[in-house]
Amino acid sequence: MACDLWLVPLVDVLCHSPDNPFAEELALYDKALGEAGLPPVPVFAYMPGLSGDVAPVAGFDYDALHFLRRAYLLKLCGLEVTPVDELGGDYEQLLEMFEATAKESHLVWHYDHAGAYVPVDFAAPLADEELLAGGGPLGSVQALLRELEFVASSIGLDPANPPPAPAPPSAPTELEEPAAAVAYGDDPFARERHVWLGLHAAATRSLGQGSMIVFS
């Protein structure tokens, strides 16, 4: 199944508009952030060249996302990061054995098909009944970027000089729709690298232009 990542500019022309399609989500995120003693989702003044347009930034297959999550958990838990041809029971065992650790990870503890990362720095993903009933745990873009940098060398990437990110989807994909075919090549960590590059592009652009990342 396909997973799309979208950038939602946190610019006043969108966020303060009565027609803002993300008004309910932003109010929910502000509430969760406030209850955690954190500042609200930042809203930036309009600048030339930055609009309120929502745009796709990356897309990949759900399974490939889990491959990257597996690699991150292995490294975080001090285990060898080895490539696999398919996800098996070892990933489920990792999640069960290190559940508390997984719930501290912005990369791992996030819904596949919904939810957001906001450009507010906080240690662990936020979750309450309202968040879990909707888009799932709320992640920090800054923390996600740190986790991506942490796992990068284990899958053969230099976080300071990554290759170009794959092109974003040309059109929205439905939840049950297959992800666009990708020529992964022969690299044993090709799937992990593909997802890493998409997430890294989303995170760096989010922080650079003041956007939140939305999963769909």
C-alpha cells in the first residue's frame, strides 16, 4: 500500500483562514502540546514565494517504511543492522521486546496512513485518547530528523551529504492503492534508503520553510 507525505505550510494565510482544512487538526495538536508544557504549532507570516498551498514531498510503500523502522530499532537497541528480503517475525518481536523504546521513537511510533510531524522540538511522541482516535501520535520534525541521522550510516548513507531524494508522487494515492513502482537496484538496504531519503527531504524542507508533515 502507498504512503504519501505532504507538506502543509504553517503560514498565516492558510492557518488563519476560516476555510483552513486543517483547523481541527491544528487545534488538537495545540491542545496536546499545551498539556505537555510545549509551545503551540508555530504560524509564520506570509513571505513572497511561500503560499498556503499543500504539496506532496515524498511517497513510498508501507512495507518499505517498516524496513527502515526495523533498521532504526536494531541500531538503537545495540543489535546488528542486517538486510532482509522481507519483513518477518523478527520485526514484530523487536516491537514486542522493545515496546517502551519503540514508543519513544518519532520514526517508529507513528501511524502509517495518518498523523503529522510538527516543527516543535520535544523528546517523545505525544499521544492521548484524542490523538490516538484520529491521526495517531504527534511527532516532532526535529526529533525525526535526529533519528534519521542516527540510523543513516547503518544503511549506507551519509546524513551530511545524502543523494537526491526521489521525486514525490505526481498525484495523491489512495490508502489501498499500490505505491508507485521503484527500481530499488541491488543495494541490500535499497528500500530503507528510499524511505530515508523521502523522510529526510520532508523533514529538512519542513524546518526550512515552516511546514508540518502530514501522512496520508
